[in-house]
Amino acid sequence: MKERLTLLWGRAKRFLQGLSFRTGAIVLFSCVIFYLLSFASLALPIGAGWRGALWATFFGLAKSAQYGGLLILGAEGVKRVKRWFRKEE
């Protein structure tokens, strides 16, 4: 079972790393949107159970997008993003 999970994780990681830099940037940006939606859902005038479910859903999507985007970008992509932000200042 452990070998099968390791194999699946390796396949998913290789697939994500094969995607373009632009795709990684878009996925990371969607992370910000999901974080905003997760905390905005707390202000809705609905029951506490629904509010909690919405928060957990959007927060989970944000975390998935965050880690997925970092896997897509890889170490070189993260360095590229950092250089881009330093040029803006």
C-alpha cells in the first residue's frame, strides 16, 4: 500500500511540475481568492454549521491551490517570482 501511494504521489508531482510557469502563477493567485472567500463566508447571515462548512471548503481549496501552485512553479519558479517582486520596488 505504501509503495502504491509513493508511486501515485510521484506521478502527481511530475505532472504538476510539467505544467508552465504561467499555470503555476494562476493557481497561486487562485489561492488568494479562496482565502478571501473562506473568511468572507464567516460574515454571511446563515447558520453556524453552514458558515463553518463554507469556511472549511474554501480554506481547503486555498491550501490545495497554494501547495499545488508551489509544486507547479518549483524552486526555480519561486526564485523567479521573488526577483519579479524585487524589481517592482
